Amino acid sequence: MKYSLSAKNLVNRNLESRASYCAGLLNPDPTKEITGVVRSDSGLLSRTLNQAVTNAVMPTRILQRFVVDYFAERHSPFTLWHCASKSLDDAELAELGLKRRESLVAMAVEVQRLAADEELPESLRGKLEFAPVSTEELVIYGEIQASVYNGEREGSQIKKFYQRLQDIPEQKRSRLKLFLGKLEGQAVAAGCLFASADALGFYDMVTLEDYRGRGIGRALFYHLVGQALNSHHKHAVALAPANRQELLLEAGFFAVGEVAQYCFDP
């Protein structure tokens, strides 16, 4: 794989596919697309689950009519991910209520080039284990994902999403591969792999605050790497903050571009 525009497009397509897939688990008509932008609506009041993904620069008025006005009419928050290399006009977007957040680094790798590391710190050996999330554990998984929002409404919407997944047959949500990390039987970390047509995406790796700094997050990441190595996928992708790339680079990922992030709260 050439680490260029084609690699960044893998990240873009996985992001689009995941947004549409998650929204579609709850909403029968979740996704609309025009040239350069895909809009996905979960039906929840969640900026995490309602997303628009752009892969081209377009007039701000198009984004306003197709994305901002749509969600504003529903009094619903959303996140806009801008994957194109050329930037949007931040000032114009701010006038529409879209606040620029920290950009993330798009990362990609050929799965065969990933390097696994199954060695746990001595303090975790025999105590930490990882396993796929059962239907009964979806609520626990959602609580860990919601913990990063510190009581904001977003957290309750995330919990609601995973609660509602319990009513969806496992085969209909099989592209979401969810994992829990348990320390001496207590769920303390959670993460996800999302399988799109051409890549496996690493998402939502969270360790509960009281358990951070012990190597649990690193162990979770490498457990997901092991899952990827045992999959049929040729490529893996991820998004990471600029100051938190080291672990992915260590495993073999390459930085392939930047993805701008804007949030809308009505």
C-alpha cells in the first residue's frame, strides 16, 4: 500500500461506513449522500453518533443546507469530519455554530506489517483478560464509553445506544467487534474494531480513569492488534490525537494525513 492519498481514503471510507452503520442500527433511513459529503443520523441527541464526513471542499452554503440545517431542525448535535487535504473556512463554519475541535491524525497500515506485543506488565499478569462483549455486557461497555463525558448529556446518549443494541440480533451488528478488558473480573477498559469493506478500524479505546497509568490501555490496543492479525482484512486504520500517536507508530501504523473535527450543539 502506498502511504499517500489512497491510504487516507481508507480512513475516510471507514469513518463514513462506521457512521452510517451505527446510525442504521437504530434509524431505518440513517444516511444521505451528495457529492463530497455523507450525513448519518442515529436519531439520538448525540454528536458522537450523528456525523457528517466530507472528502472535498465545497461552498459553506452547501454544508449549511445539507448538514447544519438538517440537524438544527431536529435540535440535534453532530460532528463534522473533514478528510480533504484542503481546509474549510473555519470562520464561516463558526458562524453556523460549528466549533473547531482538535484535529486528529489519520493512520493506516497493511495488517501483515502490524507487530503484536502480548507481553503484559508483571502487575497485570494473570489478572487482566480481554474478551468479546456479550449481549448482557453491552450496558457495561456503554458505561465505560460514557465515562469520558463526565456526566454530560452525551454520556447518557452513548449509554442509550448500547442499551438499544441489546435488542438487535448479534448478526445484524456483527461489523462492530466490541471488547472488554477485565481486571480481576472487573470491567475497566473497552475498545472496538469496525469492519468496513476494505479496512478494519480501531475506535473508542477507553480505560476507566481510576485504572489508567497501569498499562491496561496499551494491553487493550495490542489485543485489538492481535485480533486484526487473525482477521481476513488487508488494511487497518485509526484516528489519533497528534500527541498520542506513539503506540500506533510502534505497532506499525503510518500517519497519512490530518482529519479536521467540528462539533455542533444546538
